Amino acid sequence: MKKTISNILNVFMPILLAFLIGAIIMIAIGENPIEVYGILIEKSLLDQKGLLKTIHTASPLILTALAIAISFKANIFNMGVEGQMLLGGFFAGVIGFTFEGLNPVIHITLSIIVGVTVGILFALIPAILKAKFKVNELVVTLMLNYAALEFVRFLAEGPFRDHSSGYVSTPMISESSMFKRLFESEITLFTIIVLIVFVIMYFVFKKTKLGYEIEAIGKNRDFSEATGMNVGKKIIIIFIISGALSGLAGAGHMMSDQMRFTMSFSGNPGLGWDGMLISLLGMHSPLGIIVAAVFYSALITGSESIAVFTSVPREIILIIQSLIILFLSIKMISKNAKAVAILEKITNKILRKDNKGVKK
Amino acid sequence: MKRFLLLTVLSVFAISLAACSKTDDAKSIAIVTSAAGQNDNGYNESAVDGAKKIKDEFGVDYHVVDTTDVPGALEQLAESGYELIFSLEYNFDALVNGVGGAKSIAEKYPDTTFVVFNDNPNLNEDGTVKHENVISVVFDVHESSYLAGALSVSVLENASTLFDASTYSFADLDVDGRSIGFIGGVQSNGITVFSYGFVEGINRAAADLNVNYDYYTDYSAGFGDPVSGSTISNTMYQNGVNVVYSVAGVVGDGVASKANELDRLAIQVDANKDADQPGSILTSVLKNTEVPVYQITKAFIDEKIGDLDNALSYDLDSGATGMTDLAEIEKMVTASGMTKWNEIKTYIETLATEIADGTVTVTDAQSGETLDTTTLTNVTVK
């Protein structure tokens, strides 16, 4: 019971603190914080249309977060989810606008297969480099994001450009490859697919040998190797799953939300990076991820409503958003003994350096 | 158990907050800004200025929305009763066509008039109007860019007469060759429309003066990084380019500061930014959203919005596009150069009249025209 209370406090303190600081800022600029927070929550969680929109926004984020979680859990840092997602989304879009008049089921399936395959292929580059040549995957995946972004920019400006559009954009995907909207809201079948994938991933994480192996590699790679596990092969499998999830996220985002590729396809900071944050907030556990994703999406959709219904500057809303995230991550660190130890070490080092400086 | 408890507390918390909320039901006009936001010192800010003017004159309130979700904002605004909404972002699919089997927003809210900018997405294949309640606004920036091109050449060719020798350190036209540069944010019709008009203007003045120019272009500067503007323009300036025209948001600020550093010239875009780097900015090509916002809102107040065309094109005469009054650069002109300067100004005015009466037609990439490089007799595109 004591633990439950501390857990609740852990979740609510940061949110309340962030809201409180936000409220002070809003009072300072002459806005009514209760009204603003009311709109934030009402329009994103309590209103039916808003709630469905929140879930719709959360869908690709759940996938990118899972893609991060599966690799981070094994202590393998796939920072390339953003790039894998972009490529997956782009090529799903190419299939989407190239064909017309196909049976929707066939067309959507084909687009998804292409998106997922592209995501996997792109993730295989760092996977093979890591597994066979021990190249640091963090650097490779991180840098490949820029390569992916420039590559799709080139394709969108050149071969796949929509000539009738004044801005950089591919043509809109055809009707038959769009996920149809349900219940007069923004939600589509894609969300159902995400939920199915989520259940599968939950099962993989918790109930399969692979899930156990991922955890073992994460805890001690050398020991896992010594017990006879083919770690190199597992790393490739982890990257394949991660790339597939990212590619699916991109394809789904294309076919349920964006409908065409523009340079703002992934938004800012981008679905991949948002996914990383959500995965961290959810402590890389599937259930944690789903709660964090819905919460994070509620912040996004709710803050869009604040912009529409009040005159609070967007920057203030962004500040509150970042404060919540900041406070939540502090909690995450305080729970993680290893992180605390590292932080202590760093502070000690800095302090010692300072002392030396004083002595001189 | 833990999670249920957590959820319950969360929802109680949420409901108690929501109960205190109220929605704003003042009916007025709304402006949905593009990604640069309402304080961009240009495109969006001018639109807001137009709305401010309306508020001062007629007391009609306005509401500005900075958003990343344009369709969502349009729908929410229309839903809550706004009858006139300006959408400055390039994002039309959901508004005009509807996506994912949903009705288009324009069809869903027939009592709201939506105004979009820089393109006319509101046409069927056969050229008929899709939605009567969508108005598209296009600026003839190719024409103003044409004037800027002609001005650049005229000023460069007469630099020694116009300016004191110490004011600028231009690359010697006869030694380093005559060249002018263009920096665009992306390779798209919305950007090339400026470049094509500009190069045609250069060609016109070069032909009139019987000289030949090189034209350098870069269409990949993006819109957000002034530093990249400095870097790209530096390369151009080092290679003998004397004037760089940038159509790339704040990238242009970096170009202007580099021009200031090297004592060359830059041309800015959207709003009048001539005074940002006095003397280093030759002129700014204006895309003044204030004019259409004011005019359309006025028609809305007079209940004459139905009389407006569904496609409005703002040309040089409308004042919504054109060059600045050149006041800043004129301060640099020496007393002895004034005669020549006035000659150049008259020349530019002649060109403007020729465009207005149709003697000169400038390529309009916005409506899908492409530049025929064979017409550029006195310019080599690099």
C-alpha cells in the first residue's frame, strides 16, 4: 500500500508541479489557468471526438515507442527509429499514389508490406555492422537519420514530386490506400492494427524466449554469450523487429493521417523522437508505453485546442508540455539507482575539479 | 489495482478541472498561421496586421491560431462558429477534398468562408469551382521579382556613378564577370516563381544595357537556419556574385548580414526588411498579406463576401506585392548619382507599366508555367 501511494505521488507530483508553474506563468500574462487547463483536458480526454483524436495521435507513437523499447531493453541503442519510420512512411506513400483503383484491402496491405520492408532493410545496415563488425550502433543509427531525411527530401523534390503543388510534396495517396475514418472522428482501422501489434509485442516481451533473451542481453551481454546464446543473431532479430515497427508506424501515419509526404510529415521533433520519450516515460514496459503514449498525445491534441479556444501563446503551452516531461523524467532518474550513481560521480568530478582550481 | 487507482484519481482530477472550464463563444474572424508563426515579421504578421486594422476601424474581433494541426484547427474553429477563417499554411487536402472518406471541411461547414493562400486548390479538373465558400488568394510575386532583377542589374552597372567608391566593395564586373545569385528554401513552384521572374528581369535589363550575366541558384537552403544563409551566400559572394536574392524565410537574414559584412547587396522577401541591414539590402520583394485580409474581411463585414471571386489574384497595382519604396538604398546614393538613380527608378516604373498593360509577360511558375531558358538571351544559368 505504501508503495502504491508513492507510485501515485510519483506520477502526479510532476504533473501537478508543471501545471502549477504553468499556472503562475499564465497568471503573469493575464490568462485564467483553470480555463486553459480545463480546455486542455476536456478537448483531449473528456470529449468523445477529442478522445478518439488523442488515441489516433497516439497510434504511431505507440509503435515507435515499442521500437525503441525492444532495442533499449537489450541495451542496444537504435536511435534510428525516426529514419526507419520516415523511409517506411515515404515508400508506403509511393505505393499509395502509384496505384489507383485497386481493391482497398489489397492496396493497404501492399503499402504496409512495403513500408515495413523498407523499415527492416534500413535497420539491417546498423544491425549487420553491429553484429558482425562491432560498429557502435548508436552512432550509425543516429547519423543514418540524417541520410534518410535528405534521401526522402531528394525524392520528394525530384522523382516523386507533385508538380501541381507549390511546396515540396508527393502526390496525395489514392482513395483506395487510405484508412477510412470511423465514427465521424479521426480514428481509423490503423489504431486497431496498432492494438493488435501491441498485444503481440506484449506477449513477446513477457512470455517468449526472445523476450527473456532480450532482457538477458540487456543485463549482461558477455554472460549471455557465455551461456551459449548467439548474441549477434539476436541483435539482428532485435533490429529487424525494431525496424518493422518503425516502418509500420510510418506507413500508418501516412495512410491514416498525412496522406502525402511533405517535409513536415513527422512533425517536430518527429514521431521517432517522441517515441523515444514515451518509451523512457513508460520505462520500456509495454503497459507503461501505452499509458505514456495516450498521456503525451492528450497533451498534443489538448494544446492544439488551447491555441484555438484561448489566446494563450503557443510557446507557453510548449513550456508546460516540456515541464511535465522534464519533471516526469526526474522521477525516472531517481528510481534508477545506476543513473543516480552516474549523476553523483559526475557532480563529484565537477566539484573536485572546482576544488583543484581553487587550490591553484 | 495500482493502475485502477491511478486512473480513478486521474479522471477525478480531470473532471474537476473540466467543470471549471468555459468555452469562448465570441463570433469573429480567425487566422490560422503557417509554421513560421504569428511573430514572423513577415507573411503571417502582415495578415495579423490586416486584422488589427479591421478591429480598429470596425470593432470586429479576430483570433490568431498558431498550430501544427491545420485541418484540426480549421474544423474546431468552424465548429465553434467562426464565419471567416484565413488559413495561411500550405495545407488544403482536408479542407477542399476531404481525406480518408470523410467529407471535406468546406462541405461540412457551408456557412463558413475559408480563405487559402498561394495556390488555388479549389478547382475541379474541368476548371469549375469546387466549393463556393473557399476563396484562394495568389500574389503575382513573379512580377515584383522581375522588377527586382531589373533593378539589380541597373544598380550594378551604374554602381560607380551611384555610390561613393568606399561604400561597397563589389567584385569588378569586367574582371570577375557579372553574376547574381538566388537562394531558395526548397525546390518547388512556390519558390521557383520568384526565381523565374527574377532571372527574366535580370535578362531584360542586361539586354537593354547590352551586357551578359551569370545566374547562380541554390534551392536547398531550408527556411529556418540563418547560418546556412550566410554560408551559401558567402560562397556566392566569394565567386564574384554581387547581389543575392533569398526566398527562404529567416535564411535571408543570414544572407543580409553576410552582404553587410562583405559590403555587397542582398534582396529580402515577404515584408519590408530594408532597414534590417541598412544599405546592404537593395530592396525587399513584398508579399503583403495585410491587403487581402483587410479587403476580404471588409467584404465580409459589408455582407458582400458572396460577390468576391473564388480565385483572387493580387498584382503589382493592388499593393499586395511589389518592391519597397527603396528609401534605404537611396540614402547610400551620392548627390552626384541622384540623376542616374532617378533614371533607374523611372526605368523600373516603365517596366511595371509594361507588365500591367501586357507588353511584358513574366513566367508564372505558381500556375504551372516553366521557364523557357532560350528566352534568356543575356543570362547564363549556372
